[in-house]
Amino acid sequence: MNLPFALSALISPVVQGDEPGYEIFLNRSGINSIDLPRGKITAEGGDKLVLKFTNRGAPIHITVSSSNAAMYTDFFHENLYIVDASILTIPIRKDCEEGSFDLELISGYGVVKTITQVQVFPASHLRPMVQEEMPLHPIAHGRPHLLMILMGIALILYTSWFYMNIEILNIASFIILIVGALYTWYRQE
């Protein structure tokens, strides 16, 4: 059975590793090769830099290190043994300035070495500035609104009808609620 594309996209299983990050391929273009993302690698202060390593060949040892990242992160060195895929998360400090640091990736016990630069931006730089609008609140004038007064009177009349079983009190409470609602509706500015 062939389902339409939109419907098949809805029922297809979610693949693990769809979280945002930068994908680095290992053993894709050759033995011990490291293929970095084409665009710039950026990180935001207070966020995490997620590196997803995808191995396309035999299991591989890689070393990820950064000797000049002390201003931006506590990360210094990590050895990974990657069979299929692995994720390395590097926390970025919240109070860092704009700048960059180098990530050095070594595979094949030093045979292949790649260096990439990570641009770090302050927390407010990457996010678009959104001006938040304050919700509209009624302006208090120091006296109760007529609808609230009429609702109170209607509540007292309805409660009285409930306990005394005088039918005119129920009708009066209903009429007072309708008058209050109509008054408020037609008085809107």
C-alpha cells in the first residue's frame, strides 16, 4: 500500500539523533577520514554545542581536544571509540564574550588531524530580539464594576430562592444577570 508522502511522513518512526547539532562523518571519504560540516560551527553562551559523530566504516578511535577554549567552556579533551554513532556535548559558559576557539579532531592514532573553529556568541546575539507585549488589563478606577455588583445581587437572590423556594427570586436573579451582561456588552469602547 502506497500512502501519500504527507501521511507517510506522519507515521514514520522518529530516528534517534534528530536533535540539533553538527554532524561529523568518520570513515566516509577514506580510512580514518574526518569530514566536518560545511558551514561555520557556532555556539551560544549558556547553551551546549552538540557534535554528532557518524561512522561510515570500521570502528574508530578519535580524540577531540581544545587547548584554547578555557574562556568559553570547561571542555579540554575527550577520547571516543565510535562503532556507529556517538554524540559529544560541550557545555558553553553563560558569561562568555564573543570569540572563537579551536577544536582539534585526531583519528587513526594521530594519522589524520583536523582542526575546526567554533564561533561563540553571547546569549542575546543569536536569538532575535522579540518585543514582548504586556497583556491588556482593565484599569482599576477605585469602584466596583456594575456587572460585578449585579452578579453579587443575582447570587444572593438565587441563593435565597434555593433555600426559601420562592419562584420570583429565581426569575429576578436571572433577569439581573441578563441586564448586567447586556449593559457590559453595549458599554464596551
